[in-house]
Amino acid sequence: MRLRSLEGRLAVLLAVASLSGALIYVGVTHWPLPQLLIWLHNNLAQSNLTQSVPSPNRTDAVVICAVILIPLSWWFAHIVMAPVKRLLRALEGAVASYRDGDFSISIALHRRDELGDLVRVHNELGQTLREQRQNLAQRELLLDTVVQNTPVALVLTDANGRVAYANIAARHLFNEGRSLTGLHFASLIADAPDALRKATEGTEDALFSVEMDGSEETFHLSQRAFRLQGRPHRLQLFRRMTRELSRQEVAAWKRVIRVVSHELNNSLAPISSLAHSGAELARRGDIQRLPGVFATIGERAKHLHGFIDGYARFAKLPAPRLAAVEWKPFIDGLALHCQFHLQSEIPAQAGWFDLAQIEQVVINLVKNAHEAGGPPEGVTLALNQVGHELRIEVADRGPGMSETVLAQALLPFYSTKRSGTGLGLALAREISEAHGGRIALANREDGGLRVTLILPQPATLPS
């Protein structure tokens, strides 16, 4: 126990108080008060005063001790509690300053006890909070600088639809560079093009085009709802996509031209050669070999027709016609076109999708799985109903895909096969997104590839 600690000081004061009480009690009952009273009695007797001075009994001694010790105890308590009360008042002021966001308060109290340790820890906490506040302010400044100078127009609205925050791009896009804070966003865009207003009225991300400065400008709207300081807010990001879409369109057309040119050359070159050979055979009268020449020309023409037809189907994909689909006929129909092992129980609820489109997608996925190079018995099909989503999984035991191929496998015209058109997975992606779903590719941990077709399902099937 430290002597300079509060416990040590209190122990010393209690010991002093106890010793004082004992000394007062002895002084009252034994010495010097009884001797003083006897002396007073003798002097009064010599002065012919008949009144005697009584000696204090035990009760009188206790009363006298209490009269002396109570003020003394009060004084000792004041000595002990005075620094504690001063520290509590200082801590109360510091906490009030922290509540108001002022972390510059430090307590100037130098003690070598527990109160001193508390003051030191408090001052260290204040220093830490000041440093964190400074770092936070610097980060907020950096974030505000980045947000204000980004080319993406950012608009944050509150529950009443009024703009709580908008960056420079948003001010130039919607209010000719003037501030948007406090304005009602719906009123602000009341005279805007219909495509812009309809996109902001929805809750999903959207891609729309508007007429600006005599030319068409395409925007991508990304919007999210969240709670800020306990209140609902809505964040909308308007990103200009015209240049990016133009670059992507040019790149896509270049890929199309390369693929089509390659395929046309592969078919037209043999056709041209065979036509020349057939003309030469006819000139020489060797008509026995002409049927073979014409058959080969017909085969190449049929292949070319199928290639062009595939591109045409991709470009003219109709909107899905959703209907209830019973699973057993669906599985039996798939088994007529491809081989697979069903690895899951058939869902109890019927599916809700376009039967022809999804059937074609699954058939293509199963055929791709067989062409992956794994064993035929490793191709599996699984049907799972997870919440309001239907998951159709096709897996194989082939080598899987590299990260580069996974990143580009769903792009149109991308293929790693020598004779591939790059439309199979792209068509599957197009059909799944037309259903409001998505498609995901992932390598399996124990080898192979898993393709998951995710389709939204209603809680109850429409009648």
C-alpha cells in the first residue's frame, strides 16, 4: 500500500482520529481532566464556596469525546474529499466539452496518487481524441475534395426529397453551377427530359439517354437508400457513359468484324476453291467427282448459314414469356438432348420462367460441360430454390478456367475454342438478365467449373 495513495492517506487520518479519540477519552476519564476538577474543588473549598465540582462519569466522557471528535472528523473528511471534489468538477467540465466536440481540455492537477493516475489517463485520452479528430478532419477534407471534383454527379436527398448534399458536377448538371442544398430535387428536375425523370422515380439502377447541347448524352444512374443519423436518405450517382459506351461499341464491332471475317474466310475460301475445281472437272468432262465437290460446298454453306443464324438469334432475342414450368417434364426434355446426373431433389414449387429460352440455355451449358475435357459422368445438374431465387447449377470435372478467362467468358464474341463463336455464354447471360436474374461462373475447389443460373421467383405463382 502506497503512503501517498488515497487509501494510505485515509488510513493515516483514521489512525490519527482513533488516537485522538483514545487520548481525549483518557484525558477526560483519567488525566488531566479529573486532576483539574479535583484542583478546582480544593480551591473552591478554600474560598469558602460550598458548591462542589462533580467528577465526570463514563456517560459524560462519551459526550465530551463526541463533541470534540465530530468537528475533528468533519475536518478530516474535508481534507480527504476536497481534492476528489475538485477533480470531479474538472472531469464534469471536461466531459461537457467532449460532448460539445471540444477535445482541447486538459486537467492541470499534479498528484502522486490514484487521482493523479486518473488525471494522467484522462489527459492521454484527450490527446488521443484530438489526434483522431484531426485525422478525421483531414480524411473528411480529402473525401470532400475527391467527391467534389469527381466527374460523377452526386446528389444526396433526405426523406422529404430535399437535397442534403451535391457535388460540383451535380450543380453544373442540374442548376447551372448554383448550389442545390435545400432544394426539392423532384421540383428541380420537373422540366428535365422524361427519360431522366423516369429513371429518378424508380429505385433500381438505370441507363438512359437525353438530349444535351444538341447531341445525345447517355447516363448511368446508380441509386441506393440508406439511413444517415437515423434518418432515411437516398444517394443518386449520375455518370456520363457516352464516351465509354462509344469505345465499348467500337471494340464490340471490331470483335464482331474479326470473328465474322475469320468465319467467312474459313468457309468462302474452300467454297471458292471447290467451285474452281468443280468448273475444271466439268470442263474436262469428269462428272463422277462433281457430286462430292457439291456436297462439300453444301456442307460449308450449311455451316456458314448456322453461324450467321446464331448471330441473328442473339441480336433478335425476344422478350421472355414467363409461365409456370413443371419440373419433371422439364428434366425429361433436357435428358432427350444431353446427358447429366441430377444431384438435387426436384423443387416442390414449379418454376416461373420462359421454358424455351431456359431450356436452350441449360442444354448449351451441359454441352459446354461435356466439352470441358472432364469425364462424362462428372457433368451434374442441380436445382435449388433459395428464398425467392431459383438456382440452376451445371458443373463439370474439367480443368476449369483461368482468372483472365473467367473475367471475359460472358462477353459476346469471346471464345477460347478454335471453332467457337463466343455466343453461348453471352446468350445465357442475355437470357438470364432478361428474366431479371444473373449468371455466375466459378471454379470448383476440387476441380472443374460451376455455372449458376439465378432466376427470381415469385412468392406465389400467378394464376
